[in-house]
Amino acid sequence: MSNITPKLFSSFQLGPIELPNRIVMAPMTRSRATNPETAATDSVVKYYVQRATAGLIITEGTQVSPQGVGYINTPGIYSEAQVAAWQKVTEAVHAAGGRIFAQLWHVGRVSHPFFHNGELPVGPSAIKPEGAKAFTGAGFEEVPAPRALELSEIPGVVEQFRQAARNAKTAGFDGVEIHGANGYLLDQFLQDGSNQRTDAYGGSVENRSRFVLEVVQAVVDELGADRVGIRLSPQGSASIQDSDALGTFSYVTEQLNRFGLAYLHVLEPLPGHPMARPEGKPAIGPALRKIFKGTFMLNGGYTQETAELALENNEADLISFGVPFIANPDLVARFEQGAALNQPDFATFYVPGDKGYIDYPSLQEANQEKAAEYQGS
């Protein structure tokens, strides 16, 4: 047998934080913040603790302000109650030996008046996201065309991210990931299919990148660059397009180099994934890997085998896993032991309750159950 440790299980220095492995838990909306304060509950604490063996946990998107809300039962990080609830999560994860970043989120136009006292959601331009639906108290509802943010309002939105970063530090997070992907607010400013402004935040790629870079600067000012990551999805959302995705994302990646961030997290689904790019359309991730001077993370339907191959080929330094972590709280151990994975229950991904959330068995629990069945037979 080979004595060489597979790269997935090798340690990695992420800024000031040593990761015991390169298996990252990706940010995933789970819609379990069911209390009136849209804050983490005891079940949320348990959910993250169960997965603390990940090299790094990145939380579900957590809203930086009431303006950033677009789905029911998703947590925020803008009130004292929310910060206190997240503090229970970080303390428990740290006690279990884990490391955890908060993903800072503003959905922008992908929202509904239901969340804003009847007012329209905001975006860079008054352009309706085609096919997008918001999950409200009445179920999935069609998203309307947003109201374009006034030029005078943009600094205030940047401040929402700054305050959220400050709150994340108070809550005890090891760092934060800025959500610049999936067709949400930062992505909306960046891509010309959703940004048709004619002021300093629209038009050229330099102008369209301005908001993203101002948010990054504000968050870095609060936490230090080595505790800040950002997620981008150059081809990862059906509701948003750019006429020159390679040019746009190459430019913004180059600009991100000046901060010395903890990492760049690129969502670019592999072929066969539901969000994969059309066949024949080239991947953009490899170009961004060459441009970015820091730690590079990939996400998008990776298996243990495809992840190991990507690391061996130097396509990335870290790989994040989404759905496998939902169904397998001990995903790292299952990968290490070559054990079978639990199958996810897709019907329970976004509904309240503990079923399909904290009741997936670990290997140890499954083995104990089998032993009990054997003894009882």
C-alpha cells in the first residue's frame, strides 16, 4: 500500500487557520431559522456540530440586513438576537474542534414585496430576473422587477456588509465568505445582463466591479484580509448572464489580488450537474485559477474521486461539497474509510423540522443500529 496521504486528507494553512483536511462544507440554504428573529436554533447548532470534522464549514447564506432577505426561515446576522444565536453555533463548533466562516448574503432583486412591507426589492437596475421565484409565506411566488438602487443608497448597502462582518466577529466566527455568486446582489452588479446603470456603477467592467470591490474593502477593513473569502459563479446561475463572462470574471479576479484574501471560492458545476454550463461552452475556472494569487477553492458536484483528481492536477487547493454534507454529517470519515454514503432526501432540503436535517446517521450510529438489530434477531 502507498504511504502517500491523498491530498483531500492533507492539512492546509488558510491564512492564520490550519485546516486538518481540504474537504470544505459548502454554504447551503436549509431554511431552518424558524424562530421569530430568523436566528439559528438549537437544531442549527447541532447540524453544524455534526459536521465539524470538515476542514472548514461555510455557513448557509446569512442576510446582512432586512433589505437582503429573499426566502423565509433563512438566518440573518444584523440583530443582537441573531448574533447571540450564531455565537452558540460557533462556540459549539469550536468545542467540537471545527472551524467556521459565515457567508454574508444580500439577495438583491431575487426577492419579493412579501419581505419588504409591500415595497419592491432592490437591484442595480429595474430588470426582472427571468424564471426566478421567491419562497414566501404563500409558497413559491414569481419575483417582480426590482427597484434600481439610487446612487446615494449604495454606500449604505456597503455599510450593511461592514456591520455584518463586525457582527460575525462578535459572534465568534473564524472568518467570513462574501456571497458574490448565484445571481444575488453582488453578482447582479457585476454582470451586464442585470446591470444597465449609466453611473459610476454601470457600463464598463471597471464600473460594474466597483460595488463588489467596495464591499470587499469594507469587510477586509473589519476582519483583516486573511479572514475573508469571496464566492463567485461565472457560469452558475440561470437568472443572470454576462456578454463576456470570461472577461468580466478575469478582471474582477485580478482586482481581488490586491487584497490578499483568504481564498477565492468558484462555483462552476461539473458536467452532469443540474447547473452545469451548456455542452461545448468552455470552463472559466481554469483561467481564474491562473489569475488568482491566493488559495483557490472549487465547488460544483464533486465526488471524492473528482475532487482528489482536481487537487492532484493543481486545479484547486480546496474543494467544497454541498449535498454530500447534507446527507452525511461524517462525510470526512466516510471518504477516509471508503464507506457508502447516505442518500439525500431532496424533499426535506428546505422545509422546517429536524427530519432530513439532523437525523442522517453517522457511520458509528449506523453500525450501532445494525449491531442492535443483530443482537435482537
